[in-house]
Amino acid sequence: MASQLSMNEVVDSTLKAIIDSHEEYIEWSDGEWLWNAPEYLLTVNIAKELNRIDKNKYITLEDNVRKTMDIAKATGAGRMHPDVRENGRFDIVLWWAGGTPRAVIEVKNSVCTYENIKIDVTRIKEVLNRKTDLSDFQFGLIAFYISINYSKGSGKDELTKQIKNIYESARKELGGDFTIEMHLQKCGIVSENDDTDTYCAVVFKIRNKYN
């Protein structure tokens, strides 16, 4: 009998899928990096990688926010926070085997600054903050690919600084009721062409302390 998928497995699979997307697009395009690719390539590859794990779960793409929140018992009386964007869609929803939503995964390509992921951070914050005593949501992920061309010094050092600044901005946005963990690809930040071209896959795992 298949066991429950752990949060660490979700994070590791998501990071692997982003890097696989980077390598796949280089092969397809004869050298173009992932930042040139459409975002849905990452979304689909993340879903495929999660689906390969033989554990209890299922996955949907571009699922309706209001419907998903209803099933998770995260609506109830009162208006939802506008940052939930209830008329929109979640990039990926990871479901408990019992048929209720467990996690939201928001995917971004070609991230440069915190502003590129701000609406995703605030959405996950308000999703996890809604009806915490009833909601089936356990966590949320912000999954993104970041790359730079930096010829003035160390590309790794510059990208490390950028990622840290994005993380700190997200942490401040979430406030004290939430935890946020930063995870990078296993090989760490990668530089090529004498350290000028640098890239990394990043995942922020977000949880409400009261969920």
C-alpha cells in the first residue's frame, strides 16, 4: 500500500523538475536557457515529476480557486481576502488521497526581484490564513527559476545575494504567523562561461503556524 507523500519529497521533486526543464530546453533550443521558455513548461514538468512518486496523492493544473477553496473547507462566511484572487486559478494543486486540497504550488519563470513573486506569496499567505481551524490546506510552495548574466564579478555571489533578498522580502511579507523555508537545487547555484551566466532553481515552502 502506498504511503503518504512527504513535504520534503514534494520540494525535492519540484526542484528536480525545474532543473530538468532547464536542461530540456537547452537541448530543444540549441542552447537557449530556461528563462526564454514559456512558464507552462515548468508547471507541466513539476506535475509530471510529482506524479512519478508512487505515494498517495493526486495533482491538478490550473484549478479554479473558488472551487478548490470550497472543497478545502476554506471559504465559509465572510468575504475572502482579495489577494486570494478567488476568480483565478492555481498553477498546481496537490491533493490529499482522500480528495481534499493539501497544497498550492505557484510557479514562476525568469524571476529577477521579489516583485516577480509578490502576488504569489500574498495569495498563498491568505489561502493558508483562511479558516485555519477547518481548512485542509497544509502548506504552499513558490517554485521559480532565476538566472543572470553578470560580468562585473562573481555571478554566484550576485545570484546568492539576489535570492537572499527575495527570501527576506517574502519573509517580511508573511509576518510572524508563518514559517518560510528556502530550498535550492542540490548542485547549488551554477555558473557557466567564466562565471558570467548563472542560474538556480528555488523553492520557498510556506506554512501557517496554526494549520
